[in-house]
Amino acid sequence: MEATIKVVLLGDSSVGKTSIVTRLKSGKFPEKHAATIGAAFVTKTIEVSTSDTSMEKRIHMEIWDTAGQERYKSLVPMYYRDANIALLVFELNNAASLQCALTWFQDLQDRAQETQVILVGNKQDLVSEEQSSKVEIPVELQGVPYVPVSAKTGYNFDALNEIIISLVPGDQFKTSKDNEQGNKVELNNKSSRSGCIC
């Protein structure tokens, strides 16, 4: 059985969204990369372990990495439209970036209430575990799944994947036959629109 979900990363510039996407996609850390313009898109498939081997599950993630620069902010909502999950990314060593994540959360509440949210504190490698554990999560974000990670070292990415998997509802999974029918509809819809990311 398979499920396809849309995951979007939101957050301030330079908090490490692109590095997180690369780590999710390939398990590697990009030593150099350019700032994202508009948005970038990658796919990743996760194999879900189940006790019933005859019911193997796969999750196909369509991951959207959005630009954090202020001049692109007005474009971002069109990328998180219809997103199943939003990763709100901030730097563990930068309190101001957490406030930016809160702003995106409030925007999601206004525009995309159905989107599940995960708060991701990046750059764990730059702070102590004590500092990480003492992050003051804003009241509005309390109750939202939170995971500190390091895109550089790969710290806690297994936990992040597990949280993503846990937020995919069971009714999202379809058999191959269902997916074939869905793909036909999707292809028909795609043929009627065009455009570019930027």
C-alpha cells in the first residue's frame, strides 16, 4: 500500500531548510549550496515497517523547500497550499528564528488549517543538550510535535521521519490499483496548467 504526501518546509532564511531537505532525501549534508529562490522540489520514498509483511507500506514524500528571504515571503503560501505536513524550522541558537516559525504557524492557521505541523529545531551541533532542552516554545506552539535535529550530523533524523510517518492517516494509503486510477486523474489535471516554480 502506498501514500503520497506533500511536505513543505517553512522558516527564516539560513535556518537550514535546504540542508534538512538534502538530509531527508539522501542522508547527506551539503557543504555548499545557494540560497533557495522561490521554492525547490524533491521526492523521497519511505518504507514503513509493519508486522504484516503482506501489507508493506510506502510513503512517497513530495518535499517543497521554500525561500526564507523577505522578498519571497508573499510567494510562499502558494507552495504550502494543499500540504499535508509543514516543517516549521528554526535555529536552536537563534531565538529570533523561533519567532519567525511562530509567524508561519499563525499563517498556516489562517490559510491551511488542515496541514499537520512539526516544529524542527535545527543546528543541534552548535548548542549543548541542556540548551536544546531549555528552548522556550511559544504557548501557541505547545502541543505541536517538536524535534531538535542537526542536518550536519544527521542527529535525530530517524525521530523526524517517525513523526512524519505517524502523521500520515491510515486512509491515505491506497493499493497499487487505486494509485493507478488516481494517477490518471492527476495527469488529466496537470495537462490543463503550466508554469514555473520561480
